[in-house]
Amino acid sequence: MKRAILLTWDVEEYDAPADFGALPFPDGGLARGREIWSEWLETSARWKTPNTVFATARLAEAAPGLLKQTLARGHEIASHGWSHEKGADLKLEQSRRRISELAGREALGFRSPRLRPVSLVEVAAAGYRYDASSNPALVPGRCCRLSQPRKPHESSGIWEVPASVLPLVRFPLFWASFHLLPLPLYLAACRILLAWDGLLTLYFHPWELSELKEKEIPLWIRRRSRKRRVERMEILEFRTIAGYLGL
């Protein structure tokens, strides 16, 4: 396989402020999630390369037009479960079928909300071809998965495509690192891993590129203007996961 950067987006109800201590939106963030998705489509319109979009079925049902616009732009559509609510039933097969129906194209991939652990056997049984729920790193307060493989591999009859972490130290290059690190340092880490593995699998959320007005959102995320956050993102060149795997 050629060298590639797989840039992926978790498109979901806007519940990020609640994750940081704010009161939940009455609708669970559904309306704001639609707005943010629409904004992201405008922002990404000038990008010339495709991304992979993991959408919750709940948000896709509320915004089927946005789902079809995303597909029409050349992005891959995959499942992010039924709802982004903490502890909600993933409804693996039901969410795959519903998203595929709304998109008019089969959803091949799955990523669990907040990268919660999920059985690859169950993901495969639900009809998916790959799972992208693994973050094989130590993230304080989130996960400790240092024993998990770093690279894409086949297991239980399905491809597992982990989020990228640096070898040896297992430092994650996910969305939080992108905002925390100075851009030259983040890019240097990405170059090291791309040279080492030939692959970068990065994941973000459209809300990271929106106006972040809630005071509960940590300063390390919102300290840069929206314009600057978008400019930082546009340094990357992308492929879809399914395209990379040849599915």
C-alpha cells in the first residue's frame, strides 16, 4: 500500500460542552449538530481530497440532505453508531442499515462513539468490513490500550484500523494533540510516523472548526480563532479508509 493520510471525522450530535461539564442541550445537541455539519461542508468544499465521515444514525436521520451532500463531495460515509449519547446502545446492524439507506450506498466502516471498546466479532457480524474504534495509546481519563496493535490488521474476519500513535512511546496523534501541540511539533510527529509506517490515521470532529462559544470548552481547544483552526487543518492531504484498504 502507498503512503497515505486517512483523515476521518466523527459527525455527531453536539454534546462536547456537556462532556466538559456544561448542561446538556434539551435536544441532546441535535440541532446544533446539524448546523455544525452544514458549516463543515462549506469549509471542506475547497478541499480537493476525500475524507471518511463517521455519522451517527440519529443525526443522519435529522439531516439526510447533509449526508447526501457529504457523499456527493466524494467523502466516504461510515457509521458512528445510532446515537452519541454516553452509554447508548450502539445498534450496530441497525445503524449500518439506516445510514446505508439514507446515503444510498453501503456503509463499510464503523467507529464507536468516544472510541468505546467494541467487539470486532460483533462489528463483523453486523455486516461491516472494517472497524476504526481503536486508539492504542494511554489517554488519561479516557483509555489505556498500550497492548493493542498500532497498524491496520485483519482480525475476527474484519479489518481493524487504529488511530495513529507514535511507535515505542505510543503518543497519540488524534484531535486533542492537534490542538495542544505547536503546529511544527505536530507536523514533525506526523512526518516521523508517516516515514515509519507509511500511514497516518487521524480523527477529528467538525465542531472543532466551528465557533466555540461555550465557556466549558477548554481554552486549549478554543484559544485559536476559527479561521486559524481551519488554516491549520488544511495542511493535510487525505484519502478515505475504504479506498486505502481497497474495499
